Amino acid sequence: MTSSADLSRIIDHTLLASDTTAERIDSFLESAVALGVARVCISPSVLPVNKRGLEIVTVVGFPSGAHKSSIKAAEAAQAILDGADEIDMVVNQGLVKAADWDAVEAEIAAVRAAVPVGNILKVIIESANLTDAEIVHTAQAAAAAGADQVKTSTGYHPAGGASVHAVSLMAKTVAPELGVKASGAIRSAQAVRDLLAAGATRFGVSGTAAILAEWDGADVEPPSTDAY
């Protein structure tokens, strides 16, 4: 990957703050167009929006994942009706910690059934909160349930965000059949380079402008340390 234009095509420019207003969303979408990103990741409650040629990623069961699978499926179905192109669902951490892999797979499959083929489904596993074995089993369950990508983090869990180790483990487990989205606490071009080398194929970041500028060698202020 040689330029910020290349990088922008695999960034989900993200705004998931719970107090986001319609005016802020409008400004955010305009900034996404100016940055040249292909996609934005926004909350389902703000949909539908004027897409402005962007693909819309939204979240389901966010941020805790502690929702009934039927609720997650309904939320995903409504988001698709409201114009979402991709769904990032949060897996139920309690099921993962109980090592109930059949239930984990069934939950993901329920959401997959609500998301039409052609609309990408990503599974947020909250990798910083998991052991290596849990990362592997959850990624395998996502693959078995028909997900398209696995994603490291919501960006809101106190355990932390993306890591090179977790991305590498996820990629070794499910790539190339599934993509790997790195998100959470990615605040520099060097972090992106390291995660790319580990196997990340997509990124969720909020400080997109600073990362793209740094990628091209500009001297910029680092992104804020807000969630995501």
C-alpha cells in the first residue's frame, strides 16, 4: 500500500458517540467525502442518512453485546431497511466466556439470516478481553456462521482495542476466507502499518484525517484519545 488514497479505501471512518446530533452527522459525512474514504461507521439510530456516495456501516448489539440474538437480528434487519450496507455486530461475551461455542455460532447465524447476502457482516469479538483460545474459537464460530469479517473491538471496552497479536491470531485462524477489521485505539500511521503487516484488511478509526496525513508524511497533531 503506497498512498493515503489506497489506505482510505480500507478505512471505515467512524463516529459512534452516543450524543451525536443530526447536525454533527451531516458534518461528519461531508468530512468523509472530503477525506476520500469509501465508508463511514455510524450508529443505527441516526439512519437513514443522505449517503453522498458513501457506503454505510452500522453496529448491532453495541457496545456490550449483551442482547438477545433475536434483538440483534431485528436491529440488523431494520438497519438494512434504513440503508446500511454493512453490519458490525458485537458478540455476546458471556457466551464466549462460558465456552458455549454452539450458542456463539447460533447467535451470529441469527444475525447473518437477517443480513442479505451481498451485505457484509462483521463480528466484533472484543479481542482484548479474550484469551488466545477464546479468540480462535470465536473467530471459527464467526466463519462457521457465515460472517464475512471478524473485528477486534468496539473501542469502548476497558480491556482495550486492537493489538498486533490479536490481529495476527485472527488472520491465521480465518484468513483469507474472512477479512480482519482492526479497530479501537488506532491513532497513528505506524499502528496501521503494523496491523496491516499482521493481517488486517480493514480499519475502523475516528482520527482518519490525521492518520491519512501522517501516512503521506505530513507533520500533524495525533488524533484525540476519545473512544475509537
